[in-house]
Amino acid sequence: MQRSTVITGLLLAFSAATLAGVGYWVSGGFDFFSADSANFDGSTGTVSSYSAGREIAVGRVPRTGPHDSSTPTLPEYTIRKTVPEVRLQFTVADERGRLVPDVAQSDIRILDDHVPVPRIQQFEKMSDLPLRIGLLLDVSDSMKRVVEQEKSVALAFLQQVLRPGSDRAFVMAFGDGVQVWQDPSSNLGELLGAVKQAREGGEATDFFDAVYSGCVDQWKNAETGLVHRVIVLISDGEDTGSRHGLADVIAAAQRNEIQIYTINVHLKKRAYPGDAILLRLADETGGTFFVANTVHEAESIFSQLQEEMRTQYYVSFRPLQEAPGYHDLQVEVRAPQKLLVHARHGYYAFSQ
């Protein structure tokens, strides 16, 4: 009888310890999310949590689309961090797309769940940010007619935008499979050589798998300094063989604080089916979608793109309510003329 009682007591103690450990893991007590994983949503935003010991996830509720596969569970759409406040990164442009460089803190209003935030704790403009670039090239059969032009656009981009002293980039190509042709490097010669060699045949196009891999697999090393992560994707936007869907790709970009800039090479007068996907990818992650007909035209695009990538505003604030779940975010800029703000659309808060 006594032996049975002792065994029962030990089992109960073990169960309690196990449950306590699970509770600690759920509350964020175990650091299972690497420091280099964080995002940008249909805008350029970074959101962090709001109180030490609490966990917040940053993200935007993904909309369903014609190319979405299955809808992942909630963590697939969030960034989890244990940090003290909400931080948001954004750009401001006029109606012609020109960046506005002189926005003051007094011009900014942030709405958290449609309620104005009473106090912005930090506001600053960051310029000349070091870039971490993923250059993704679609070399599938559907791009055969323009693949050389596509490579010329990629070469022009690297030559015009990359600063070897501070920037790094990797080169990836996809078709019926995904291959990295150059790991992250600041050596311009290596990167240009990788673009020239890139090839990947086959009948299928693993478009979503390639972009997903570009968002997840090439950002392993944490960096202490502030950098801007971007993917420049040159493709027709068509997918015929991926395991991942559009929603997965958007979530991966958001989790890793990556803006996706998309470029299709075709005549502007004609709309292609993949343009809607490329536009959606850019919009959801804070990038921009471009159509380039010639390399010369692309070079003018790169000037605009570089300015936007290197210049961002940052604000931080404490949220009004600590209710767990999705919180809507909106950034407004008071100005005489109409201005366009590219910012993350929300964040997820999780109670401890």
C-alpha cells in the first residue's frame, strides 16, 4: 500500500513538472526563435512585442488568393519575439511615388485597433541602410523567350545598386527545382558570374518554393546592426510545381523582415496572368511591383528602388491594450497633400 502511494505521488509530481515546462515554453520562456528572424508586411514594417516576459507576433492576416494552397496554422503567419514594445518601419511617398524625406514626429499618427496611440516613444529616419539582397531568377521554360534579357536586368541591378563595402547578396535560380548559384557575398564579380551561369531547366516551375526558400534558408546569421533585407524577384509569376503556396511565402517573408520587390519583363500594354501574383507578393511585404520592357527601362526602376530600400522611418510605442490576438495597425501622416504610407498592417499579441 505504501509503495503504491509513493509511486502515485512520483507520477503526479512528474506530470506537474511536465505541464509546468510546457507552460513555460508556450509563454516564451524558452528562446526557440532565432534573433535574425523578424519582417515587413505589404509595407515596410517591423513590429516587436510590448513587455518583457510577454511574446508578440508580427504579421498580417493573409488574404486568400487563386494560388494559395492550404492555409497554415496561426504561427505560420506570425513573428514571435520577446521584446519590450511595438516597433514599426515604413516609408512615405507622394502621389507620384517620390519619397518624402522631411516627415516629422508631430506629423505622424498611429492607430492601434483604430484608436490613436497617445505617445510615440521613438521616432527616427534611417538612411543609407546596408542591404541584404536575395536575387531570384526565373529560368524556367516559360521564361525562355526573355531569359537573356532577364539576366541583363539582373546584372544591371547588381552593378547599379550593390555597394561591396556594406551590402551582401545571394543569387538563386529556379525552374523545375531551386538552386543557389552564389551564397551571400559582397564580391560583385562573384555575383555577376553567378547570374551569367544560372540555369535550371525542366517543364515545371517551382516559383513559390523558390521564393519561400529565399526567405528562409539564406538568412541564418544574426546581425547586430540595422540592415534592410530584400528579395528582388525577376519572374513571370507563374507556378506549376510548388509544395508551398502564396500564403506560405508571404508569411515567411514577414517572419524574416523581408520586403519583396518583383519585376516582370514584358510589354507594358499587355497584362500577364502572373502579374497579379507578383503585385500581391510586393504589396503584402512592403515592396513594389515593376514591369520592365528593356534593360534601360529597368535601370531607371533601380534608381527608385535603391532610394526606397535605403531610406526608412522608424517608430516605437507601447500598445493601448494587451489583449492577445490580432491588432490592426495604421499609420497616418498629416500633410497638405495626399501622401502614401507603406507600413505593416498589424501584429499579433500573445498573453503569457
